[in-house]
Amino acid sequence: MMRILLTGASGFIGRHVCRALLSDGHDVTVCARNPSAVTACLPGVNAIEADFSRDHAPADWLPRLAGIECVINAVGIIRETPTQSFDALHTRAPKALFAACTSARVSRIIQISALGADEAAQTAYHLSKKAADDFLRTLDLEWIIVQPSLAYGPGGASAQLFNRLAAAPLIMLIGRGEQRVQPIHVDDLAELIAKCVMTKSCVRQTIAAVGPRATTLREWLNTLRSGMRLPATLNLPLPLRLMRAAALLGDRIPSAPLTRDTLAMLERGNTADTGPCARLLGRTPTAIEHFIPCDHAAAIASAARLSIALPLLRWSIALLWLVSGVVSLGIYPVEASYALLARTGVSASLAPFALYAAAALDIVFGMWILIGRRTTGLWLAQLAVIGAYSAIIAWYLPEFWLHPYAPMVKNIPIAAAIFLLLLLEPKAKK
């Protein structure tokens, strides 16, 4: 058993590594910006506060290394944000941590880097990882650099993305889908890193963490679709010129998965010799055909398809509110709107206020859904407004419930759709 300091335990790979270490009986201390959130998900660990965006001096790390025998760095981001940069999280903080390990006489450091962080690296992501790797290689201690390919498993953002692409009615490919990938299951990756803790033969080595064979993006997506027990579908090649334009747009949309850097890394390829990984594991890594267990296939397929449908549902509800508000501002005859308001008991003096306030509220709902913080209160407010409108119309304008175009009956499926969003998007996205 070793006393281990693990950074990045709140992340996808870090969580799985932490569980593997605990399973092996190690004493694990994790660093996180929000320690209580980590311990809630990973009972049995000690948690201390640390922030890679600001802890950039060896002195920041020395107090955290008292009694520590092994450090594992699992911090990583795929996109920069206003508060988190590649330079801060991938380079400056790890270098400070590694330097502090030398002073504290930590016997072993395991750096979880990325496949492609090598001499051919061109993207900011790979270059920032490479800078920390190169610094670690200069230190006189037992270091191991693990460079994973695409890591697949439950809870992974990339896994959710690829599941979504595979479960779509048509599989959309980048170009002809010939990009080379070699995914590794996250359980294999976590086991590999746990092996590195106690294995002497891998010291001062860079190990590619990859699956048993390379494949194409096309085959990868179709294999995932088959694993979800979904019927085969058409593959739609999208022109590379179109995808590069989409990636350029993605650079400006914080949540977009496709950016110029992610596209460049995919086009470069993400493969390596599986031999070192297999030898350290003592077995062949899990094949992509076995990534999705049979008893989980239906749930994974449903989650993937729901993740496709929910944004469409959300955007359609937003469009409904926006169109309703804009039309009420004057595209629909204002006098006709006033006449309807008069039938509901609104006086002529209050009619303009009632009309334009209702239109403004509709527009606010639409914009809030699209660009605001989607909270439980947002969906409840919409249901309340629809309920109030429906009750007023049912009392004062009952003929709209019997109209051939069913303008009021349509409120029922709309309210059901909003209720679904209330259940599945109850918290604001951060």
C-alpha cells in the first residue's frame, strides 16, 4: 500500500483511477477545488483543496506532499475557458507540482498526458501537455508518463458524444470517416495507471494507453451502434471543407465539441503500438466490440437518443415563445389583439400594457431558454403562464378549444414537453 496524492479526481479519468487505487488498498488523498463534492462521489478518500488555475509555485504544493509516496496527475481540459487555460492547467501547475515532488522526495510521479503530445504536436492542447511531460523527464526521480488515446466509459464526455453520433438516425462522418483512432476503455486505463504505482519495469517510460487495435472513425461509430443493439443505418460523409467551417464556428461556441484543434487532432490520427499497454496490464486491452455490456445496451441507446432529442425539444419550445412574442408586437393586427383582450375583461386603457407585457414575457422565456441559465424555476414559470392563459381562454374564449386548428389543445403537448424538460434539465448549466 502507498500513500498517493491524486489530482483531477473530479474528472472522468481521475474518478476511475481513484476507484482503482482504493480497490487496491492504497491510501488516497485527492486535490480538488471543491473537496466536499469529490468525497460525496468517492467515499473513502481524503480530500484537500487545490486549484490548478492558480497554484503555480512549488511552495504551493509542498505542504500537500507531506508523507506522500506517489503523485498521480490526472488534471486535463479539452477546451479553454475564461478561467481555465491550457498553460495554467496542463503546464504551469503540473511543473510546480513536479518540482515540489523533487524537494519533498516523493518517490514516484505518474503523469496522465495525451497520445499525440510528442515532437509532432501542433495544437495548443498537445503542446501544453508536452511541455509538462518534457519537464518531468528532466527530473531525477521515478516518473511514468501515460498517454491515453480516446478513453471510453460511463460518464465520459467523449463517450457521450460518440454514443450520440452512433445512435443518430444517420451516422454523420467527417469526410469519409477514415480518421484513425484506437480507443481504450476507461476501466483498462484506470487499471493500467494503478499498475504503474507498484511496477518497477515501467519507470522512466512513456506508455501509450491504447486499445488492442486501430480502427477508423467510421468503424468505431458503427461498432458502438451495434453495441447499443440499434439497427444498421446509412453513413453520411460530410465534406471536410464544411466540417472545417463548422470547427471554425465551434471555436466561438463554448459548448461545441468540434473546434479547429479537436478536428486537427482527429485528422492527425490517434494510434500507437498496444504492446507496452498489454504487457503492463498482463492481458490484451478490451476490444471496442465489448465496450458496451449487453445488459446496458438499451439504457445507453436511450440516453444517447435522448441527448439528441432534448436540444431539439428545447430549441422548438424557445422558438415557439419567441415567435409568439414577436408576432404579438404588431405582426398580428394589434386591434384584433385588443378585441380579444376586451373579451377577457381587460379595459381599453390597460390593453396596450397587457399586450406588450405578455409579448415581452414570451420573448424573455425564449431568450432565457436559448442563452440563459435553465433552472427549475424557468420551466415552472412557463407551465404557470400556459396554465393561466389556458384557464382564462377556457372561461372567456371557449371557442378556441373547439377551433379546427386546435390552438388551445396544442397547449397540452407543449406543457408535456416543458414538463419533460423540467424533469431532465432541472439545474442550471455551468
